[in-house]
Amino acid sequence: MIDFIVRRLIAIIPVLAVVAVFVFLMLRLTPGDPAAVIAGDNATSDQIADIREKLGLNEPIWTQFAIWIGNVLQGNFGESFFFKKTVAELIAQRIEPTLALAVCTLILAVVIAVPLGVLAAWRHGSLLDRVVMGFAVLGFSVPVFVIGYCLIYVFAIELGWLPVQGYTRIGVNFGQFVERMILPSITLAVVYIALIARITRASVLEVLNEDYIRTARAKGLSNRVVLMRHALRNAAVPILTVIGIGVALLIGGAVVTESVFGLPGLGRLTVEAVLSRDFPTIQTVILLFSVVYVVINLLIDVAYTLFDPRIRY
Amino acid sequence: MSAITEEAVDSASIAAAATKRKSLWLVALRTPAVIFGGVILLVMLAIAILAPFLGTVDPTRIDPAARNKRPGTEITMRLDDGSTVKRVAIFGTDSLGRDVYSRVIYGTRVSLVIGVAVALASVAIGLVIGLISGYIRWADSIIMRIMDGLMAIPGILLAIALVSIWRAGLITVIFAIVVPDVPRVVRLVRSVVLTVREEPYVEGAISVGTPTWTLMFRHILPNTVAPLIVQGTFIAASAILAEAILSFLGIGIPPEIPSWGNIMAEGRTLFRVFPHNILYPAIFLALTVLAINIMGDGLRDTLDPKMSKKV
């Protein structure tokens, strides 16, 4: 087991190295002088020269990469010239809404989607199955922000039950925090629910044809026990895999959802940074999200063994 | 974004089925899902081609006198020669007085072009890289490491990063949406190649001295067609969504081009009072993407016997 984790950890090094090279090259691929791009439109030539010196832009590109990756590994992501603070500070400030949104969405999606998928598979071909599958296809076809605006229109504007936009920090007022997380979480969860429900249905359906399910039924076990203990548990690996892959959707969706609901999180920061061409911030956010994505999928690989003892590493 | 679907595509069985029975294509085209999706898409295509004849006006025409009109309002338009014409803005007008109906109708062109262009480009690029990767052993490990790295960056984020490098333009946006899709096509093609190259007829072809290029184009390439068509439909659907998302965030194609994403982006600020600016393009967008997705599902179920047994 330990051996496996170590091997998997080593395997993500080349992946993250490619990401790092891409993120590093981003600034070099933009037309124009990287120092001038970073400094922004109103920079003086002294400032540009200063940046050039700081980033080692006068050195050969290999040395530049070494300097940059060295800094990144020490947690020094540079300075945002737009927000006038270090990128590390900026991210620390903005991480809470994104984390809260992601966790709420993940819980909501799994709690809704897995039972739906199991029910759809169990009642295969029924009206319920068709409705769930129809919803799944629809969920993939509507942009996240449209779902967000529809929810805002119905629940915030017409019914007035929930606030339209904004964020309250969890430590400041928990009630308000919950109130303001409801609509964004539902919005972001829709596509994730569609994804998980679909795969849950497909993999439970496959398992339901197995001999051991027939045996379990023949023993006279109740439907609940057969579905939960025999079917779902054996179908867990593809479901977990897709939850891991879906994190990419979650991150992309968070960028949009935060913009719709005015949440001051990392997604909003990404868009603000792109609009102001604040490269140190864009680079760091992409690096951070990619590392999170890769690590979550690593953890899921490890978690397989917990769900399926047949998997031995 | 189409990560969900390609995992389910069993490329080898599609490949085998497609080469064995050409008639499968006819079966595929007759499934209800494919017909349903196909008809909606044909209607959208007709709308895109016939846009100037569908009672539209210039979608970029700004009319300060007719700003923010609700759907169904009658508007008096002043023509260049000074005469006036009355017309009903069935989808209303936006905050610059542009006709939302005309913009949505013309937006069909932009979205379809993006869907098709992204699907073709990513399939073409992915096919070439995938063939190389599956066929040339030493290149394989390098290519696949790069693809793994690209896939580690969440799709929309990668597109956002690429747009930020070159600033927004139609071609830039298409390219930015293509790049995250390429690794998935490469993986698919590579897996087909790796399966097919073990087949006796390929070994036979090699043993009689068939040149590599002939081998690739005559024996290996045809096997990739069916899975790539299925994959291509899902890429087209997600590309249309991606364009809408990028434009909505203000980093997509230039705002003067009437795309569905841009119309909705424009409608954001006054959404509480005038939701129609978001509603109508959203309906068109959802319908189009839904049609493509349903068609893709139908094609996959028919072209992939293993999957269709399940459903």
C-alpha cells in the first residue's frame, strides 16, 4: 500500500512538471516584453527594468525557469501588480468562498446523484429512469450561468426567499453564510449531479446483472440491502473515478458561478486577473487548481482499496 | 468537458463493428435519438443559413430610441432614407437598442461555426498526434506525458489561460477551446491503434511488407472513424458551451460579434429587470447543445454494441 502511494506520488511529478512548464511559458508566449506585460499599461520604464531584474529576464530561458520554479517551490508566487500585494496573500484572502462552494457542491451532488442513479438503475426503463436520464442530458446542455440566473430569478427575485448575490464569511455570520451558499451550490451541483447520476446508473446496472446479485436476491435479502451493500459497493469504483474527473468541471464551473453570484473567490480572481492581464496571479491560480485536481485524483486512486478489497496494489 | 463520455466509448468494439458491418451506419441514422437530435440541428442549420431572410434586421444596429424594450414591443425604426418602419421586437431589445431576435438568429451562425470548427480541429490534430503516439514507440512516452500534463489543467481554466495569452478573437477562442480537447482525442486514437495493431490482418499486412503510410491509412485509420465521430459530436456540444462561458465571462469572442454568449454577457447587468436578454439566447443554446448530446448518445449506443446492450 505504502509502496503504491509512493509510486503514484512519483508518477504525478512528470504531470505537474508539464503543467509547470506550460504555466511558465504562458508569459513568454504572449506577444511583447514579459516585463512590460507584467508591469501593466501604466508602468514607468524604471519599474519595467526592476521587474526584468527581479524575474531574471536577462538570463537564458533555462535559468529563468530554474529561478521561477525555485521561487514557486518556496511558496513565492510573485507579486500581483494589479492588486498590489503578493499573490500568496491574495490567494489566502480569496480561498474561503471557493473552498466553501466546492465542498457544499460536492456534498449536495453526491447526496442527490448517487441515490438517483441507483434508483434509475433499479427501476431500469421506468418513468423514473427516463426522468433521471433526461435530467442528466439536460444538465450537460445548459450553461452553468443560465442555471444560476434562472435560480436567482425564481428564488431571489420573484419569491424573495434568498439573497441575489454576495458572500458572508463563515466566521462572521453563519446563518447568512448558509443563506448565501444555497443558490450557488445548487447551480454548480446541477452538472455534477448529471454526471454522477449517469455513471452511477450505468455502473449499478452492470453490477445488477452479476451472479452474486442473483444469489443475494435468492437468499431473500431485502431490496435495500441488495442495492446498497451488494450493488452500490461493487459499483463504487467507476463512481469514485467520475467524481474525481468531475472535479475539473467543478473548478471550471466555480469560475462561472462565482461571477454570477458575486462570490469573492479564486474563480472570480481568475477572471479579474485575466481581464487585467495580471500574469503572476493567472499563473499561480492555474498551478494551484491543477495541483488540487491531480492530488484529489491521487487520493481517489488510493481510496479504491477501501471500497473494493479486490483491488490490491 | 466531455470527459464523462469518452470513458464510456469502447473504441475497439466500435471499430470492429464499424468495419464489419457498413449497414450499421444506416441503423445508427435511424435511431430515434439520432433522428430527434438531427432534426433540431437541421432546423438550427437552416436558421443559420437563412438568417437574413427570417425577418431580422442588422444585429449590430444600435438604436438609442429603442433601448431595453420588453419582448413584443412595437418599435419605430428610422431607415437611412428618412422613412420610418414599424416592427415588433418579439424578443425585445438590449441596452443599446439592438434587436435581440436578430442577434439570437445571427448568433446561431457563430455557435454552429464554433461547434463544427472545434470538433474538426481537435479531431484532426488529435488524430495525427494519436496515430504517431500509437505507432511510434519512442514518441509515445513523450507525447503521452505532455497530454497527461495538459489534462491535469481543468478544461475551462486552460482555455481561459490560452485566451489570456493572445487576447480575444474568434480564431483565438476556437484554438483555446480546441487545446483542452486534443488530449482526449489523442488517447482515444492511440487506444484504437494499440488494439488494432495486434490484429492478425495488420500483422499480415506488415509481414507482406506494406509501407508504414499505407498501413496507417488503409488499415488503421478507418478503425478510428466511428469512435471519432461519436467523440466529435460531444466535443462540438461542449465547445458551444465553452464559447458561451468564455464570452459570458467577458474573455470570449469580441463583444461586437453577436454570439449567444455575448448576448447573454450583455444582458447580465440589467438581468433583474430585463431577463429576456439572457432567456432567449439560453433557450437556443440549450436546445442546440441538447440536440447534439442526444444525437451523440444515439450514435454511441448504436455504434458501440457493448454499451447498447446495457441501455
